[in-house]
Amino acid sequence: MNQKSYDVVIIGAGIVGSMVARELSKYQLSVAVLEKEADVGMGQSTSNSAIIHSGHDPEPGTMKARMNVRGNELWYQIAPELDIPLVNTGALIVAVGAEEQAGLQPLLERGRENGVKGLEILTREQVLEMEPHLSPDVTGALSTPTAGVVDAFQGVLGAAENAATNGVEFILNAEVRGAVVEDGVLKAVETTQGRVAATWFINAAGVHSDEILHMAGDRPEFEITARRGEYFVFDDSKFRVNNVLFPMPSEKGKGILVTTTTHGNTMVGPNSDSISDKEDHAVTEHGMHEILHGATKLVPSVSPRDVIATFAGLRATGNYKPGGHGKDFLIEVSSAVRGLINLAGVESPGFASSPAIAEYVAELLKGEGVTLTEKADWTATRRRIPRFKEMDHVQRAAIIERNPAYGRIVCRCEEVTEGEILQAIHSPIPATTYDAIKRRTWLGTGRCQGSFDYPRTMEILARELGMSMTEITKKGPGSVFLYRQTKEEVV
Ligand SMILES: Cc1cc2nc3c(=O)[nH]c(=O)nc-3n(C[C@H](O)[C@H](O)[C@H](O)COP(=O)(O)OP(=O)(O)OC[C@H]3O[C@@H](n4cnc5c(N)ncnc54)[C@H](O)[C@@H]3O)c2cc1C
């Protein structure tokens, strides 16, 4: 069998795997990322609240607290380097009533202990002036000015593309299904694309990270439970909020929040339901009621009539048996098998923490004796595909002059051109499915929800990838649009 071999193999191309890939791409190492889906960022990293939390919430002394506070700081440096939309909105943890109001001071002290800067308790009047849509029942709020809102997909893609440009190999549609352990050393993994060997494996497989541990013979007692969170997205012409608005936290988590995304749509959610199927992204009637109830407590004018989309994400919550790690991230060099680093149970605030986790992985490797020699030609920057819709007339004329494909509009609602689609297909992490193009260009997200652009986009994909139209998929194997030619004989 043709076996590939690397210094480091990362399992999973979510934000954690992609940030680790980018970090390790700084050094003279051969690195590959194995991802079971047809694109990067198909897991929880792109179905979440997309908040760069300040770090006020995690228990002091935990990995969550440490990684979140450092990650928050790093995001504001990395986002401009990678052209990732990130808005430093700040967040308010809003109290309603005397009991909740009394909880603000301990929350402030916890945040300060974690090292979060700028925390302040605001009066009812200050809060209502900042956020006029808030309920008049509000009694005060904790302000966390370092929090922000990020474009989650661009976050993953930015890190992954930059890593790829710096030499990391992304192997998509490669699901890890087995491990080869010899004399207590993890030597290789079996994937749907063959065996892949490495000196070090980084387990960043999200809700499936417990399965990777178990394949390698590590921590049989550790399990991931998928905790589903559902959301409503509102038309961008409806109301917006300036800060991220959180209710007071409870034992279930940070609660149902109200936020305006970097695209300008206000979004509410998530609830929290433990489910047995780790791929079940269904949105439920019960969930919708729960979210509306939670959101209207903060913003009474939230109405289901203005909802344009719903979605759900699955949190990778670690279940630690007695004597385990509490509710913390499980970030460690495996003590059961040599050659494995686990980044498991990375639920919220994992997105915010991801650059710090990546930095820490490099430290762990160094501590294990791996030589990290910096590359002389490493490049820190990456640019997004320029959006035709956002260009003025002069810029449009210039880009069409250089490349006539920019003169052909494929998606009318969002004004996405063939030029942008071609860039997505021929980018460092090539878009090979309809959804991969949609997520890179924003095509199909407007009022007609893709009904105009589908066939044309499929034609372009088929032409550029040398495939037939019946092979083009929405999001990878098992999601073809067309089963056969209209006049094909069916036997
Ligand atoms: C509802 C919700 C709200 C959240 N809100 C926030 C927030 O506002 N701020 C914040 O900081 N965090 C938030 N989080 C948490 C955050 O999304 C996660 O901590 C983060 O995305 C974890 O990234 P990851 O790369 O570990 O996981 P994932 O994004 O799930 O990536 C894991 C990858 O591994 C791949 N994979 C799995 N098994 C295999 C296999 N066998 N072989 C190959 N590949 C495999 C998957 O396909 C996937 O792409 C939220 C999460 C949810 C669900």
C-alpha cells in the first residue's frame, strides 16, 4: 500500500485543527490535516455564536480560562493578518431583577481573576442608552469590552488557507477509522484514503475526538456528549444590537444570547439539548419555543415573523468520570500512547481559545523534544476573495478589464460573479462542492436562496473540475443534485 508519512498529522479541520496547522506551518516540519468532510469547517466551528469571548466566564485556573483570555488577545492580532472579519463589539451580561443583579459582582471578580481587562458593572440607565432594544426590566449589566464577533467560516478558512500556502497538506474526504499502535507508539492511522503515518498525531476531531482517543487505546473512560444548540437568524433589515447581549449564566451554560453577526444579521440562540446522534443538526419546534422565550426576556421585540434562517450546532462536551478533569478542555500529551496529543472536549469558548490552543500545542511538541526551526519564508498573511458586490464602479470596471469573468453575474441577489467562483475553485483549499463555493463567496444566500444560480454554478464546477454534472454535489459524497440525464434510458 502507498503509505504517506509526515512529522505531524492533525485530525480534523475545524478552527482548532486549522489554527494548529497554521501555527505549525511556521516551522520546518512536514504537516498534513486529515478531514472527513469535503471542506474545512463543516463541524461545530461554523455552527456557533461566533463570539470571541472575553474569558470572564470560565472557572479560574482551568484550561478554558487560560486559553480563552490568551486566545482573545491573539484573535485581534491574527484576524487582520488573515483578513478575517472580526468586530470588537464588546458584550453585556444583562441582569433582570434583584437576584440576577446580585450575581454581577461575583462574575466581575471571576473575570478579573482570569485576567480579563476592562470589566465594569453598568447601571440600568447606561445599559439602556447603549442598547435601546433591551427590556425595560433590565437592572444592570457586566460590560466585557474585549469580546467580539467574528465571521466563523472565514476564521477557519483563513487559518487553513494560510497554513496550506505555507506548505501544510489538507487531505479532505479522509476519515480516520483506525489506529496502528506498535509497542505503545501511535505509528499511523487508517483512513478512507489509505494509511497515513506520522511521528505525532494531533487529535482535533471535535465531537468525534473521544473516538480517536479510543482507537489509539487512550482514556476509555472519556466520552463526548453532543449538546445541540439551535439558532434563529433575522433579516438584516430588522433590528441590530451593538454589543453581544447575554443573560446571566446558569449551570447549563452562557444562556440564550442576542448578537448581530459580521454580515449584519441579528441572531438569537443557542439552547442546550444533549443528544445521542453526533451528526443530528435538526432544528426542533421545542427548541424554537425555548429560544424565543429566552431571547424575548432580553429583547421583547424579537419576533418569529422576521426569521429568515435556522440552524443548529453540536457542542463537544467532555464527560469526565469521577477523578477526571471537571468540565475543562482535555488538552494533553497522551500518557497512554506515545505520539498523540489530544485536543478534546473543546466546547465553548473553543473558537475564542483556538489560537492559544495552537500556540500551546507548539509548546507541548517542543517539550516532547521536537525541534521547531522557523521557516525563513513563512508568510503571515492571507487575503479573502474580493467581493464584486462591495466594489464601486471604478473598481468593478478595473477588475472586469483584468478578468472578463468578473463581468458575468451568476448569483443575482448577492451579485456574485463567475470570477469569484473561479477564485474559490482554484484557491489554496479548493472549493469542490456547491456549499464550499457558497461559503466562500456568499452566493445563494439572498432572497431566492440559490434557485437562480444553482445550475450555472454546477456547470462551472463541472467544467473546472473535469467532472460530469451528475457528479457535482452539494456538500460531498451522498449529496448529488442530479441522478441522471433527463432523457437517459432507465433500465
Ligand atoms: C451551539 C454552539 C455555540 C458555540 N458558541 C461559541 C462561541 O460563541 N464562541 C466560542 O469561542 N466557541 C463557541 N462554541 C464552541 C466552538 O464552536 C468549538 O469549541 C470549536 O468550534 C471547536 O473546534 P474544533 O475544531 O475542535 O471542532 P470542529 O469544528 O467540530 O472540528 C472537528 C473536525 O474534525 C472532523 N472529524 C471528526 N472526526 C473525524 C475523523 N474520524 N476523521 C477525520 N476528520 C474528523 C470533523 O469533520 C470536523 O471538521 C460553540 C459551539 C456550539 C456548538
